[in-house]
Amino acid sequence: MRKWIINMGILTGIWLTLAGCGAPKAQVIMEAETAAADGTETQAGQELLGDPKERVEETVSFLEQFESSLSFQDMDRERAAAYGGPLEDSYAFYGRETEDGAGYVLGIKIRKESLLDGLTVYGEDDHMEAVIQNNQDGGYDTVYELDGISVFLSGSSQNGVLNEVLYLQPEDLETPEELLNAFDLGYCHGAAGAAYVRDVLERQVRFTPPDTEAYLAVEVERDGELCTEYVPLTREEEREILDSKEPVPLEDGDRLEFFVSQETYEEQDIDGGAVTAPALRIAEERCGFRPSYIEPDMDIEKKEETREEAEKENEGEAGEETGEENEEAREEAGEESEEAREEAGERAREAMENGEADGD
């Protein structure tokens, strides 16, 4: 069960705003698109935000570059608007879907003020409610309900525009997880989140594991928090990691894992392999990963020396353990030999005594 709670901010006179909006959907979108074309405004006090189609194209182009393996196409406009339910008076809804059943819906704010401003959206599973706090008893009163939506996110790409872009995940469509993460961080976490999303794109890493490719799972610290980044690997990089004879000693706190591609799994029946030197190099280059035994300002040569020292230390400990085991084996063998000599002597004495008794 997933819960999504989004605070939409506080707007003075929210009840007046909510009660006063009731223009037909087609008329509202037509006003926005016409005003964007001729530079005019409609309805006093309701400043338009420009052509919603142009803004949704920019958002779609940004999001879908994070999952280039999926081929999206436009959803029927009426069907997309149906997911928005009562919010279609304030937002123009556009859907995108694939032939395999994945998809999402974006809501583009038409005016600076909308039906969501001042509300909190709360939801469980496929039911969402937009609520407002009741000043009398401190509880919440439901203003709008949205069904068939498993994820609801609200963000902005322009300063000062509240709830500018909505992300709706229909329950009947498969979630494109990479796009969902890109929207969440890029539109809902301010300038820092947007900068991190651009950095992820530039470094060609992912928020989620790839479906069929080999990859590295790398845990790193970003802005004081630990997060896992996934590095897709080419076939050549995968083979280099598998063929390398240089295992990397990792401490318990170091999380760097290597997973093979689906093709390699089917051929060799293995899920992953040892983390070798090529894997460490790629994790350093793409994610800035550094094992615990490497100091932050340590150069490459010093790093290799430290790695070799760690390996020698491990070999030394293994040698000491082997020496102790050999010594124990020799002691046990000595004890067994002493027992054998005593038994042989006893048998000889018994034979001599029996011979004397027989006169031999």
C-alpha cells in the first residue's frame, strides 16, 4: 500500500476561489490557447500562463529522455482529462502511453490560481482526496476526490507558480518508474532536486535498475543522504568485469554490486559476479564512488598501493591461519604416531611372553 501526501500551499480566500470556478473545460483551454496566440487575457484577475500545449511538450521531452527504450504516443485527450476529474477546469491534461501498457498523465496549469491551491492531496492505493483543514475542530474536510490514480505529484518549473505541473499515475497503466523519479526530483524538490536530475542525465546513470542490461548498483551520499544509483553497462564493460582477475576488497559499509545482463544470466545461469577492478573504476568515474579504505584526497598511485597492502594483509592473515592449521595437524599426527608405537610395543611383549611359555 502506497500513500502519497502533497501539500499544495496556502492561498488567501481559498473557499471563494474554490467556489467560483466552474467554466466548461473546452472553453477554458480554448481561452488559454487563444490568449497565448494573440497576447490577450481573459476574465479579470485570472492571469493566463501561456499555451499549455507548448509547456506540456517541453515537459514530455524532458521526462522521456530518461527512458529512451520506451516508445510513447499521445493518449486520447478525453481519456486523459477523465483522469483529472474535477481538476479539468484548472488544468489541461495530456496523457502518454506505450503499446505495452505503460503510461502517465500530465496536468498543465492554465491560470496562476487553480482549484488545488491551498489544499492537501492525500491518498491510499487508487483513491486520492484533496482536503482543506477545518479551523473549528482541526480536522480536514474533503473538497475533491480522484479515483483510479495511484500516484499524484505536484511541482513547478517556474518561480512563483504554485502547482504548475501535475503528474498523475493511472492505476490501470504500468508505472514508468524512471520518469516518475525524474519528475519527483526535477519538479518537486526545488533547485537542488532539478540540478541533481540534470547531473544524473549527464552522467548517464539511472534512478532504477535497467530491465535487461548489466548494471552496477552504487550507494553514494548526495546532499547528506544516502541514495542508490544504477549504472547501465555495455556488453564490453560487462565482459571486462567478468574476465578480470583483480577482485576488489570492500568493507561492510561499502555497497557496490554487479549484476549481469539477462542474456548472460540465461547463458551462464548467474545473477551477478564479483566486484573486480574494472567495476570499481566505472563506479568511480560515473558516481564518484570510493571504498572505505581510500581517503578522499588519495591519488591513483597511492590508491593502488593501499589496495595491494590490503590484499597482502588479507593474504598474511590467511597464511597465519594456514600455519596454525598445519601446526595443529602435525601435533595430531604426532599424537597418533605415539599411540601406534605404544600399541606395537605391547603386541611385541605379548608375543615374547607367549613364546617363552611354549618353550620357543
